Amino acid sequence: MKYNLFPRTAAIAALAALGGLVAPSGTLAQGVTSAAVNGRVAGQDLAPLASAVVSAVHGPSGTSYSTITRADGRFNIPGMRVGGPYTITVSLIGFGDESAEALVLALGENRRVDFVLGVEAVAVGEITVTAERGAILSSGRTGPQQTVTTREIESLPTIARSIQDFARLTPQALGTNIGSSENIGGISIGGKNNRFNNISVDGAILNDVFGLPASGTPGGQANSQPISLDAVQEFQVAIAPFDVRQGGFTGGSINVVTRSGTNDFDASGYAFGRNQGFTGNLDDNPLSDFSELQAGFRAGGPIQRDRIHFFTSGEIKQTSRPLALGLVGSSQTNTIDFIDAGTINEIVDIANSVYNYDPGRFEESLQRETDDFKFFTRLDFNLSDSNHLIVRHNHVNANSQRGISRHAGEVGLPGQGYTFDAVSNSTVIQLDSRLGAAAANMFRVSYQRQRDKRTPDLAIFPEVDIEPFDGESESVTIGIERFSQQNALDQDVFEITNDLTLFRGDHTLTFGTHNEFYSFSNLFIQDAFGQWEFDGENALDNFRNGMATRYRASISRLADPYPRAEWAAMQFGFYAQDQIDLSDRFNVSLGLRADIMAMPDAPLENPSFATAFPGRHTSDVPSGNVMWSPRLGFNAALDEDRRTQIRGGTGIFTGRNPFVWISNQYSNTGMDFIRIDCAPWRGCTPPPFTGDPTPVPVPGAEIATTEVNLTDTNFKFPQAWRTTVGIDRELRDGVVLTVEGIYTKNVNDILYQDLSIRPEGRTSDGRVLFSNDPVDREFSPGVFLLGNTNQGRQVQFTTQLQKRFGGDFLPNMFGSLAYTWTDATDVNSGQSSRAISNFQYNEIGVDPNNPGEGTADFEIKHRIIASLSQRIAWSDDVGTTITAFYEARAGRPFSWTYFGDANNDGRRFNDLAFVPGDADDAIFETDCRGCMDFAAWDAFVSDIPGLDEYRGGIVGRNSSREPWVRSLDLRIAQDVPLPGPGSRNIQVTLDFINVGNFLNSEWGRQRYTNFGTSTILSFRRYDSDTGVPVVRFTQRDTDESGGLGIDDVYQIDNILSRWALQLGARISF
């Protein structure tokens, strides 16, 4: 039964917020939303001046913040708008007023500004105002972070207008969409899974907390961005912020703050577009017809000058993209040779004539549509100099055609596809208050509502895989994709945060609470309409006659034929922190946080399972486990003017699991579904196939088996102990060199085990061999336990040179140059959403239940990035801005695996290959199409270090790497004034992606392996006499000399390997 979450949420949240006002408390996923200033006011004798009035005015909006200095002359103004320019003025009776002007504050920055005042008769030249040198050389900075300003957002090249395009400016971060051209991808930070990041907008969660989309954000599965770029003022990517107010991640924290209105009305309208004519050829093959249009507006201004301001933006995006795959002789870049058009047409004809189902005709270039609408609005209320209120709402509505699988081993027809609909709404209310000179409070409440569903594009029909070929797994697929037959998700997330800050002399004390309340309703039933396979030389005749070789289905045990998993969770955080200014040049922060996860709903209890697995219960979930996170940070200036600083810290960061990993238990108790997997090799004859999407029961209890998912009751969310040390040095005005090191040790990472398999010995190559008899046959599809491991670590070293815009040196230029080296390991990189997939696609050598530590999927060993932007002013109103971004990075790691089950654990794709070192190490079968002997294998292995070094043993996980990726992007923006009253102009832009590929078609290509693996050998069996493996080494593409090479393992990304242009125009007034 679904837990009735929200009627009780308000009461619980109110109590938690009240606790934050009176006791040490904390945050788990709180984002940075503002900036701050602090400093000290003294007389000319350097004695502190108390009760001086400090006023900070945000010039564009007239927003005013004021406080008074305390007895020690110190002042603090938190909760300020990001940006500027600000004017900070200090006044005290008997002393002359002094000010610091043109201060621009970055997101999360706490700028120090000190004043030395003289008596009113003293000349201005004798007065001293000292301000820190900016966001990089700031006393508030401890761990590595990257801020992306409004100027950078407006200048850098981008076609997708995505968060990923700007997060890539962070040396330790990179996009994860390589090899998935139609997906927007996620952002891996610090060598971690992108699902271990926290993304917030205006302090509120913008993660898809359930964790299905690769982007990690709402709408990601519909190829939508979570917010319009025109609504964004600034980004910050933080990897180790030792301020305990930031949390909810073990990868990185991506904080976004939105634009706000000012005292001047301004507006902008824009449009960007491109099509196949704006995209390069690949191997002389043009991209199939497609189109993409983005258009929108933004507007802001005063409702009441200096008091109330508004900002709003709207955007639409329409895309039509090809899914291109050609048959033999086709002009398409990616082709297949295992089937011809006649066989595909015969399959389609059988479906129509025998089963009255039209699966759609094969087209080499299949168009897929995406529609995306966004609307954002924000109100800022300056209630007084001490109280500021923000109310904002973000709406996204997107749909995208997806689900058709086409690659070297599969051809999916249109009936396999579905339309993914994603609608999200997010509302935030935040109140910042200063409670006199010695205290401040921030209160924030937010609500996010997300609705996702998949709707079949054609008629309802089971998935049917037809394999009339000699290959191992080549197929044509018709019918609805098996994981999308019943698939929908509702998410509701409610947050409440309260932070109380006390200023006591050299100490800044922070107490707070951050609480998240989740409600999920998940409909996910694989094979709800059934999945049927027809393979072998008579596959077409068998399909015509309804004689399947395998049948899989899920049949509900409950009254509802398609039951949902409905459950709730709550997450509480409590923290306390003390930042101590030991001197004007050295400060430390000490903090402690406790995070608690509560899950009030219990999954269904399965008595049969409890009997078969004593001590385990399907109704047990981890709840009430406390995760402690102590942190220490420091910052020390090595000279008086803070041209050089050393900073760093150490501490534990607690993240958040994708909740789908927990939801798997609620959907797989064995009480909700019977899972049928019927095939002759399982001792079962599939029933006749009729095309009916209603699952067909199969007699025999041994066939009506059940998969069960469990979560260890001691399970804790991801935790990592991270230590950093960095040195920043200003070489000249605005130019800063940074050298930084990060060491991260996993405290609690994920570990998946299958409790149903029973070990019975070892193979000749050292693998654990499992019995044909599972622990209990009723649960033979698998009993998957999610638990923790402390194995794994990530090490990064970065050198970065940054030049900020402005200053005396090259004032119209900004840019950066950085190199990062990474070494990352883990036990399971957690690339999938299902427990069975996270287990069976985790490549292992010896024991799948104890995989051991290996190179992480997200390790990019070397990464070089460079950006440079120059504005050329032809006159006061006419200017050209040219911006370039370059990236060169090592390829992603990948594993060499068997096709087949080498350890009898029931999984065919997770066994790392044994590398025969000589002809006696294995038997190579050659009596099959394309199969080659040991000599060919030996020559192939000799050229591949990731295989050659493992001769005579099992290859290591992720032992090889894809080729380096190099890409240069460019943006040119031309500003031209428009005639008429006021300040109006038009800007014409050209975004040029992958410029190198335009200059040379061999440059800028992105090669990849599917799912990070290459099935180099097909495992057949172990020889009964010698015990050595019997394998097949299948013919690969050869070069002109007839030789084999590693390049033939890779596929070329059909979209990202081409140069691309986008034209845009923007009118501003």
C-alpha cells in the first residue's frame, strides 16, 4: 500500500526547521544560491571600530543589504545576489564615509573587504580599502571548484545549450554521451558515476532522484535540458567543498543560480537553427535529413523599483533526427552484413499476413522527433535591507521518439519504438534574513513534481526476435521493446531547509537542517506483453508457424494485472560547523554532519523466500542508518595581498543513490510477478505463438520462477573520504596558476551479489564455477542483493592556468588551460538501473559475487582543455566576440569479454576473457563462418597491450582504452546596434563544433565500444580431457594487407564525429 506521505510532510518539515533554529543541524543536498561579503573596519590606528554601518547596494536592481560592525570591527553580509557590480559603503559618526566599488561576486563566493577609516577631516588618499582579488584567490575557497559566469555562458560555443557544455570547463569533469549520439549524456566528476552528482537550481534539487536518465536530470530520457540556458545566471561545479552546507554527492556538486530582474526593463528574443546542410560528411557519406530549431525569449524588470523585480523566460525546441543503419552496399556510414532487404521484407510480410500486425517497413534512415517546451519565472522581493524573498517556478514539457535498437547485431523495426513523455514542475521559495549584526538565517522550501511515461508508437504486440543467421546473436526485432511494454514513473520531491549562522568574534557558527521527502509510483514490468525468440536455420518458417525457441513473460500474482511499486522515503540531515579566522590570512573550518535515511514503507513479504534463504526477508529495507560526515577545511594566504594561497581539506562526503536501485526491491519480491523463461535448454517447450500480447502461463512450477531483489539492512548511501590540497598563484593581474591534487577513498560504495548461485569448484583458468542447481529453483532467475563495499579510490592531479575577464592585463580576454591526470578504481560502476543488469554487466574475472577492485568505467587517464575568448570592439556599439574551446582526452577504458557463460553463473556477457598465450592454452574451433585459428589470434593479441600483457591468464577489467578524442569548438558573435530609441542591438552567432573535422575528415572522430566491452572470443565449453577452454575467434574486418587490428573493434559515432554548424540571431533591448 502506498504510504500517505504529503499530509504529514508539512508537520515533519516544520519540526525539522524549528530544530535547525535551536540545535546543531545539517544538510544532505543543499546547493549554493548566493554570495556574501565579510571584512573588518578599523581606524587609522588599526583599532577595531564597532557600530559602523556597512551597506552593500546591487547596482542593477537597487537591492540593498546592510549591517553594523560588531565590537571587534567585523561584519558579515550573507545571502547576497550573485553578480554585480556592488558598491559597499561604510559610515560611522566622526569618521569619513568610505566605499569599495565595482565588486562582482561569484556564486558561492564570500569576498573579504576590509576598511581603514580616517576622521572626517582626513584626506581621501590616506584611507585604505582592501578587497580580495576575486573568486579564485578568496579566503572562502578550500576545495577544487569551477565557476562559469554569465559572460562565459553567453560566449562559449554550444549547440545543445546544455549544462554539460559548460560543466566541461571543469578540468576534473567530462561528458558521458560518447557513443550515444541521440542522448544528451551526463557529467562524470572526479572519476565517479554521473549518478553520484548533486545538481541544484536556486538551492533545490534538480536531479532526477529516481536515477533513470543518463543526464541525471528531469526530462533527460526525452532529450530535454532541465532548464533554459537563458534563465541561468551562473554555474558552479564543486568537487570538495568542505563547507558542510553542501552535500548529496560523492562525485561533484553542480550549483545553478537563475537570473533575476533589475530596475531596468530588458528583454531578448532568439532563434538558433541547423539541418543536414550544416553538418559534415563522414567517409563521404552525408548525414540523413534532419532539422533542429530552438527559439525563445527572456524578459526582466521592475514591478516596484528597488523593491520588487521579475524575470521570465520561455523556450521551444523541435528536432528531427535520423536513426541511420544501412544494409550491404548502402551508402550509410554504419552498415550490417548479416541480413538483406528481402529477408526483412519477408519477416514484415509474415507479421502482417499471419498475425495481423504491421511492424513498419525498414528504412535506412528513420526520422525520430523531439518536442521540448520550457517556461521559467522568478520574483524577487526586497522586503527590507535585512529580508529578501525569492519565489520561482520552472516548467518543462518534452516528448521524444525512442526505443528502436539498431547496431551491428540487431535491426529493430518501427513497431519497436515508443514516445517518451516527460513533464516536470519545480517551485522554490527562499527567505534570507539578517538578524542584527551577529546572526543570519536562510529558510527555503521547494517542491518538484515529475511525470514520465512511454507510449508505443504502433499497435500493441509482444517483442519478437528473429535470428535466422549463423552469427551468435544477430536478430531482427519487431513488436514493443520488452522493457517499455509497461513503463511509467511519478515522482514527487519536497524539500525544506533552514540554516542559522552566528557571528562570534573570530568564529562563524553554522547550524541548519535540510530534509527531503520523496514519493514514488513506478510502473515497470519487463515482458508485460511477452518476449519471443525464433532462431536457427528454420527461424522464418518457425515464426510463420508460431514455433518459438524461447518465451519470456511477467504475469502478475496480484489483482491488478499491471501493478505499480508505490513507496515513499525521507532523508534527514543535521550539521554544525565552525569557521575560525585564526588570522587575517589563515582560516579553518570544522564541521560534522549526520545523514539519516528513513523508508516507512515495507515491500511485500515472501514467505517462500524466507524459508529458502533463512535470515533474509523481502520486506526488510535499510531505514534509520546514520551516515556521519566530519570535514575539515583550510585556507592560508602566503602573502599580505593574497597573491598566493594554499588551501585544502579532508572529510567525508555522503551522496544519494539513484532510488531506482532501492525501488527494484519493491518491484521484485516474488509476490508481485511470476517470471517465465521457457526454452528447450531450460527443459521447457514454449507454447504456440499467436501474437496475443496477453502473457501465456506455462505449466510446471520449475518454469514459473521468480527474480528477487534485496537491499542489505545495513546498506548506506555512497560515502567517500576526500582529501585535497591546492596552491593558487596570481602571476599578474587576473592570471592565476593553480596546482591541485585530490585523493578519494570509497567508504561506502555499491556491491551487487547473486545469492541464488551455488559455487562447486574452479575452472582451469581459476574461475569459480557454479552448479547447475541453484540454491532454490523457484528463484533461479536470480536473488540480487545490493550492499556496500569500501574498495575503490580515485586520484586526480590538475594544473590549470586561468585568465579572468577585465583587469589591466588584456582586459577584453578570458580563458583557461588545464591538464588533469586521473586514476580511478571501483568494484561496480553502477551503469544500469536494474539490479540484474548491474550484476550481469559488471565484467568479472574470478568470482561475480566478489568482483574485486578494477579500473572504473569513468576513468579518463589524461584530459587537456583550453578555452579562449576575445572581444574586439570596433566602436562603442559594434563588437565581435570570438571564443574557442579545445579538448583532448584519452579514450574511455573498455573490457575484453567472452560471448558465453564461462563460469555457469547464468550470465553470458560478464566474463572477462582468458587470453591464450600459446596453442596449448585453448582449443580454437575453426569449422564455422569467419572463425580463425590460434596464429591469427596470436598476431592480433601481440599488437594490443591491454591483451598481450595478460597472456596465459584472465584479462583485467577495463584493460584497454578507446582512441583519444580531440575536438575544437568555436563561436563567433557579432553585435550590431539597431536604430531607434534606447539600447537595442542584434547579435548574430555562429557555433562551429568539431572544427578539426572540417579541416581534415580524419580529425575529430570519436570511436567507441558498445557498452564498454568487446566480445573478443566466443566461449563454447571446457574441454573434457584437458580442461582448457574451447573458443571461437571470429573474423574481424581486415586492412588492405589482410591484417587484423584493434581499430576494427571500434564503432564511429555517427553524429559526434562530424563537424556541425548552428546559426543564431538574438535581439536585445
